[in-house]
Amino acid sequence: MLAMFGYGFMVNALLAGGVVAATSALVGFMLVLRGQSFAGHALSHVGFTGATGAVLLGLPPLGGLVGASLLAGLLMGLLGERTARRDVAIGLVLATALGLGLLFLHFFTAYASQATALLFGNIFGIDRQTFWMLLLVCLCSAGGLALIGRPLLFASLHPELAEARGVSPRLFGTLFLLVVGLATAGCAQVVGVLLVFSLMVGPAAAALRVCATPRRALCVAVLFGVAQAWGGIVLAWFTDWPASFWITSLSAATFLLSCLPWRRWRASRPADLLPAR
Amino acid sequence: MTVAAPFSSASARPAEAVSGAAVPVATPAPAVMLDRLCLRLGGRTVLSDVSLRFDRDEFVGVLGPNGAGKTTLFRAILGLVKPAAGGIEVFGRPARRGQPSIGYMPQLRVLPAANLSGRATVASGLDGARWGVRWRDRGARAEVDRVLELVGAEALADRRLHEMSGGERQRLLLAQALLGQPSLLLLDEPLISLDPSRQDGVVALVRRLQRDLRLCVLFSAHELNPLLGAMDRVLYLGGGHAALGTVAEVVTGPSLSRLYGSPIDVVRLGERIFVMSGSREVGIDPHGPCAPGPGMPGSGSPDPRPAATGAAAARPR
């Protein structure tokens, strides 16, 4: 069991997986709260186009991933809150981006495995240098989220009220999508662009079912996310099955478990608005 | 308190704005003052040349059919809609966004994060305008407890939104509007989708808060009757015009006919009042959003009459 820590790729995988899972869980919490999970999914697909485009130009794929996700996040934010939640528009962008990525791959035929790695992740291929890059990306993402935390939560829960208090929902929506873009790029390195959902949305959605305050939900989401990532990596070590498969399965299992009635059913009190006088 | 505010179909008497502005300096500025205000929304004139003032410490019911400009007026007071002409002062200062002296309760909508607790939902508004994250903070907790207690919603603090009824969620939104001790409350249609007994409860609660905290409350509603016992004054909006005064002054056939520019009958039945346009009741509005009644200008008409002609100039149709 401990033998796996003797391998550099294993240590890198665990480090990268932990950092990325924690960041994704934090960002995913807001994504779920704002009902924008699908937008996060779409951002990762745009990241795929960026990565393949970068490979075509001879640049590191992570750079293309980050650049494209950021750009897409910015555009989506500028198009406005409503657009960023409209599934038809998002779905179109998603499909177009994937198609474009495919075209880039077609021109760059040398690496067939590159596509699989981008689409489904290749966590055991992460070297120490990539890990430092990932750490930087994740720190920027989490730091950005911390910076906009309060106004973003306010604007998400009460847009009209926030606007009246001088908090622009559009500004913070856009800043948030930039943060999501960064987190997606990191996430795609671990589980691949197609499966970003499982680390981004899964832990947060499960945590929100179990916890009722933002603070607790954030902590539990990070706990779930890191547990899934590490669990998936360790299971992959023992079974030799892909880590992404295990991570997505654990994510789904966690969510299903969270749907069980954990909280004791509280008899709903009479919905009286005022005590009778 | 409201003596100084006679019935003012403001558009009919624009001169009143001048006298209104010349209040002696010693008296504190009114909660809200509209000075020859014109509001446009998407090319449609919602209010034209309206001058009036709301005092500190009064409960004003804001009535009128859908599209009459109730929400737009609130948004203008909040600084979210720029006046097309004229001005708005809030406690003596021009209206601007982020005014801490205003508490606002938007119309009830679907809340996105129904998994969160009542306390978390209210608390998000506490310091939502500041960057960063909030760490554990006793002052914040005490303030949230204070507003929850004010509206009698302590029991809702630890329940999740999706476990609450519409009325309970509304009480939380009312609590949130009280964060930061505002002196002016704008409540946009708090009675919508509540059954009559709950409506009375909300009105009584708001009235009690208004009196205890000495607030100016603008309370918009579709229907006059639930507010009858609680209001100090009533503001009727319609056809780009406004009429402000006590119920006895404003809710009369002649004055509402002048406001809407079509014959309106006011029928009093015991303690209830029915405002009828032809055979239909105004405000109940069963025929879609912009159908205040046959022959009534206003919501349907893109271009209200010029104010100078006076409200009495009824348009034949």
C-alpha cells in the first residue's frame, strides 16, 4: 500500500488531485448555488478547443486551456447573466467548441493520445513542473473567489437587492466566470474536459444537500472533493482502471448518498405568519 | 403628521412642487421628494411630471394597475432608474444607488439557493457590498438575530428555504430589508400570492414595524382593501399620473376619474371599498397585465396626456 508513495508520478497525482479537487469544490459551490453548473461544463469544452489549438501551435496545452477558458468566461459574463444561464446558447457554444477542437486535432495528427488525455484526463502524466503550474492556477482561482466572495453570494441570492445596494450582479457574474474558467482549466488536467462536472459540481451539490449554511457547505464540499480525487487515484493504483472513471463514480455515489434523508425530518411547523391576536 | 399633505393630483397642479421645495430649512427633509419627475421605461412614459413628498414616519399604500409604474417608481427612488426629467431626493439628497437608508423588498420570486437556511439567506445581505469573505463575526450574528426577531421569524433561522411557505420566505425578505436600520422601506407587492388571512397578517406586521421604528413605508399593492386600516395615506398611480392623499381624499369617484381620465365609481360596502371602472373592478385585473378596464388610458397607451392639460381633461374614446 505504502509502496505507491515511492513513485514520483503517484505523489504528483495525489498532490495535483488534492489541490484541484479542493479548488473545484469551492468554485463549484457557487456554481451550484447560482444554478450555473451547465455554464461551467461548457467552459471546460471551450478549454478543450484552446488546448488543442495550443498544441497545434506548438504551445503547452495547459496555457491554451487556461487562456480559452478565461476568454470564454469573460465573454459569457459580458453577454449577461441571463445568457450565461440559457441552456440553448450554452449548448451551442459547447458543441461548436468541441467541433473546433476536433478540427485542430485533425490538423495535428501526431498525437492521438493527446485527445484522449484532454478529454478524459491523464492524472498520472502530471510531472512536477505541471503540478506547480496547476498550483498557481488553483491559487489564483481560489484567491479570486475569496476576494469576490461576499458580493457574489449577495448578488447570487438577491440580485435586485444587490443592485439596489450598489453591487452590480453583472460585474460579479463576470468576475466569477473568470474564476470558474481558471478552475475548469485545472480540473481538466485531472479528469479531462468531459468529466470536469464530477469534480466541480458533484461535491458541491452533495454538500449543499447536507449543509444549510455557506460556510459549512464549503468545508464539506472540499472534504468530498479531495476524498473523491484521492480515493479515485488510489483505486486506480490498485485496479489499474482509469482514475477518471473512479473519480466520476465516487462523485456520483457521494451525491446519491447525500440524497438520503440524513437530516431528521423536522415536523414542519404551522406556517403561521403572525401569532393570532 | 400628514396634515401638510393635502390631496395632490400632482400633475394637475405642478405649481405645488415649487411650494413643496420651499419648505423652511428647520424642518427635516422629507423621506422622499419627487420634483416634476418623469420616468420612462423602454420608450413608454411611466410617470410624467409628478411632484409629491413622503414624510418620515408614515405608511403609504401605493396602488394602481399593473404597468402603472409602482415598481419603476421604487427603482427610481433606489437610483436604479434614471429620471427622464425632474429629480428625486431621499432624505434631502439626490437618489443614488447603494443608499443605506433605504430598505428594499423586491417582488417575491423563486429563490435560487433553496437549500440554504433562513439565517444564511438573510445574512448574505448584511455586508454583501464589501469585498472579501466574512469570518466569524458576533456583531453580524446579532444584527441578523435582531431583524429576524423584529419580524417574528426566529423559528425560520435554521430551516431551509425549500421547507418554508411563501409567506415565511416573504417574512425573511422583510427581515432582510430591515438590515442596517433603514429609515425608508420600499415593499414591492408583498401581498401577491398570499391568501387573505395572511395578507392581513403581513399588513399588520408592517404597520407595527413602521410605528415602532418610525419608518417611512411605501407599500405597493394591487388591492386597496387589505391596506385600508393601516395606511396613513394612499398613492394612486395610473396613466402616467399620481394622486396622493388620505383614503377619504383620493379614493373618491371624482378624483380617481380625474386621475385615470375615465369615469370611475367608488363603491363603499361597510368597511370595504370597491373601485369600479364600468362593470370591472380596478386593480384586480383578471384580464392580463395591461388591462385596467375599458376606456381607461394608462398601461395600454404609450403616450399619456401632457400634464399641463390637467387630469380633468378626460379623453373621449
